[in-house]
Amino acid sequence: MRFAYFLFISEYYFPSKIAKGNGQTKPCSHSDYPSMGEVCEVNVRDWGECNKDQHFNYHKNSPCIFIKLNKIYGWTPEYYDDPFNLPPEMPESLINHIRSINNTRERQNVWVSCDGENPADKEYLGPVTYYPKDIQGFPGYYFPYLNSEGYLSPLVAVKFERPVSGIIINIECRAWAKNIKYSRLERTGSVHFELLID
């Protein structure tokens, strides 16, 4: 756990250790995208309870996991930003979340949803909370990836609130954009893992 944390999460807590060259980081928003030579910072405070000071909630049996997208140079998402033109297989909770956002630009995100793979897994998994809380995905201002100095991939923290203990739960987390190909068989557009709470 500590070794994996050091390799993966520590660069987000200590971004000054990243060689930035001439790159400049800035706090971004849906109304303030980065300019040429700038990259958006990833604010670890946006992860709520999913932080190192709270041991990523593992000690409370409500573990947090982190999801990121593979870096594809120049790729720009095609957003599901029309709240009344969403795919029928999208989870109802995500549809409701998207429809609750009034500003069109703030719906320009690569959405993320996590659920049990089978009906029993869904039942055992229980409620899920996503951070940053107001987004539930990867904000559009992080794209496209242009190999800029100091760029950190955005992360979505996912907290499993009350998973049933003693049972292996199969979980699939899916990224939602029109130009992300999804196939459960080929494991594209999603990630699969198993969760077991002792």
C-alpha cells in the first residue's frame, strides 16, 4: 500500500517535485481553461474524505479508489452534455446528476460511474460517492493532453460507503464520452476490479 501510494498519489500531494520546465500550473474551472503553456492543477482537497490524512477511508471499511484515463495525445472528448440526449444504458443516478447541472459548459465532462457487475454485486456494493463531488468525472478543461510540462492526469476519487464485508464484489467503473468505445468483453472504456472487505 505505501509503495503504491508513493508511486501513484504522492506526485499529486507534492507537485513541486515534478520537473515542470517552463510549464505553469493554474487552478482551472469550466469558465477558465488553460492557455498555451499552462496546465490545470489537480487540487487534492477536492477528494473530500478520500485523502491520505484519513488513510483513504480504508480503516473505516469505506475504501476509496482513484480512477484516471490513459493519456492520449491530442484527444478531445465528445461530451454527453445534452441532458435529454443521453445513452439508455447510462445509470439513472448519473442521468439525474447530469440533469441537475444547469450550466451547459459545466456539463462538459467525461463522466464516471461505478457499480456492481451483476445484480448480487450491485446489492452488496451499496452507495457510492464520487469526488470532486459536484462533477462526478473528469472536467473538460484537462483536455486535450498535449504533453505539457507539469501536466498531471485528473483523478476521480470513488468512495464505497458501505460494502458488505466477507464477500468478493465485482465492480466495473465506466468512463462516459461519445468517443470512448465501450466493450465489457474487450475491457475498453472501463475498468474491472474486485473488492473484499475483511
